[in-house]
Amino acid sequence: MNKLLGFIDLQSGEEEKAKVLDNVVRNTSFRGANLWILACAIVVASVGLNVNSTAVIIGAMLISPLMGPIVGAGFALGTYDFALLKKSGKNLLIATVVSLLVSTLYFLISPFKGAQSELLARTSPNIYDVLIAFFGGLVGVIAITRAEKGNPIPGVAIATALMPPLCTAGYGLAMGNYAYFLGALFLYTINCFFIGIATFVIVKYLKYPLVNHVDKVKQKQIRIAISALIVLLLVPSIYFAYEMIQEKKFRARADEFIKTEFTEKGQMVVHKKVAVFPIAKIELAFLTKRFSNREIDSLQKKLVQYNLPNTRLVILQDSIIANPSTANDIGYILSVQKELEKQSLNQEQIFKELAILFPDIVPVSMGNHDYYLGTDSSKQVTVLLYQHTNGLDSTSASKLQAWLAQKLQSAHIELIRK
């Protein structure tokens, strides 16, 4: 039993407590070099989010000094050092405000305003972010208290991800998108709070000496306040996680419906959009297939078989959605048609270039098709439907496919002669 306890004993290899506390106090300050490093890290992270570069974002997280005051607050709570708690809170507030100002300014002057996937990933926090922050914080604090620090610190900086949410909040302010701002700020708050709680737990476990002797009533008040904040952050996080899981299930069922009812039957889907909120919809367009109202009604009823009740099936046919039923649908249709018009302008430009390079070909239409492979997998193919008097020879077909692959950045090009 003693051997087993020795394996999990955190006192083994521990640094002197006085040295650890001195190091923690020094790292809470945001003056001079630390403030400049923070501002530069924010710019780097904002650029990474702007251009959707994971490597750049990771680099920014590694050079960020934001962990200092958060860990300092955790140590202060664990040792009842209220002076350190006040100092850590003040410095964290300064760092947060500076970060928001720098990132907002960057996104205001940046010519690229689009929300990339790396940025969008920081707008919807959930319970999994809580787990990452807490266990990542545990690893970080354990490493801080070791005589030999080892490798965990850089990994903790990446895992807990304090910079990207702050930059995303700055993006939300710059774009006037307060949903992004609040979502990202909530994620940042989760990360800060649960890293601090993880620090508090380790400090108590390692029995760091108390700076102030607090009576039992005061200790109870502190525990109640911490518990209330935990619940306050956990409840919405659990709800958002539930929503995310339900959305993933809905999309999986929608994909199964599309695969079974359309792609497995050889119908080329050239446009697919699955919306969960605010109204559940599956929107599709096909290369050649046209559906009657009776067929659409039949497909609509089949949605129940795929556990997709209260979902509206919308089929685009020659830029017209079949069977619109409400004013909301009509407004939605108009927005979809505008999106398709933009796509058709790109297609028109490609067709103009194609007419110059391949004058014997008459392009008819072009779109993406989810090609079913006969198993549970599929691949997306760009299909060009064209007219040609005698048909393309193999050399011309290869040249055309290579040109389209380069032009469209598509790995799979299919040529079909009408």
C-alpha cells in the first residue's frame, strides 16, 4: 500500500514552497516587458485567427504570459493571501482590457473580416472546455510546484487556450457581433476560473502555509462563493454541450437521409445545407433531377423515419424552392437565391475562361456531388456537364480535368457529356 501511495505522492520532487511562492508573485505582474509580450502575443493570435492558421495560434499561446495572474489568484485563495489576490485580480483585469483593445484595433484595420473556423470554434463554450481548463490547470500547477519543471508548461499553455477567446471577443467588438463577443468572453472566463480552481485544489493538497489566519465563518463564506461561481459557470456550459450533441446527432441523421434517399440512388447533389437553428431545415439542389410536388411531399413524410420530425425539406429547382409555405420560408428562399447567384457568377467566369481554352466544348452546368462508394464512406466530386459534337479524346479530357482541378482546388473532377 505504501508503495502504491508513493507512486501518486505529489510531495515527492516538490520545490521549496518559498521559492514557488516567490516565482508565482513575480509572474503576476504586468509591467514593462510582460505587457509588451502580451500585446505582441495578442497580435500574433489575432493574425492566426484571421488567416485560420492553427500553427500561428499555437505560437501565440506559447508566448502569452496570461497564466501568471490566474495562477497567482489560485495561490492567493489557497493561502488566504488577500493582498496577492487583489494584485492578481488587478493585473488580470489590466491584461484582459489591453488584450481586448489590441485585438479589437487589429480586426478594425484588418482587410479580412470573415469569421474563419478557428475563430468560430471559440464562440460556443461548453462543459468540455471546463474539463480542459480544470485538468490543464492541474497539470500546470503541479509542474510549477516541481523542483524540475519538465515539459508540461508549454502543453498547458496550448491546451487551456487563453489567447484565442480574448482575440475572438475583440473580433466580436470590432464587427459589432455581440453574440461572438459574449460567447468568447464566457469561454475566457471559464478558462480563467477553472485554472484558478485547479490551482486552489493543489495548493490546499500540498498544504502551503496560510498567510492570513481566517476564522471558520470566513472560510465557509469563501467556499460558498467558490461553489456558487462553479455552479453559475457549469450550468450554461452543460446546456451548450447538450445543444452541441443534439446538433451533431441531427446532422448525422440528415446526412443518412440524404445518402439513402438521394446519393445511393445516383442523384447528384450539387448543393447541401443543413440548418438546426432557429428552424430545422435540409436544403438541397440537384444537377439534373427535378422533383414533383408529390415526390417532395413523400420525401418530407420520410423524414420522420430518420428521426427528423419538425424538419422542413427545401429543394432548389432552377433557382426556385419547391413548395414554399410561409412568409418566413419565402424570406429564407430569397437569401438562399442570393447565395446561389454569387456561386453562379463564379461558375460564369469559369465558363468564360473554359470557352477560350477549350472552344469546342459547350459547358452546361457544374456542381459538387457526394459520390457514394458502396460502403459507409463517400467522396465529393466536382461534376462538369458539357456538350461536344464527337466527345473529348483522352488527352483533351485529361487537360480539362487538370485545369479544373487547379482552378477549383478540387481533387476529384468528373466530366459528363450530355
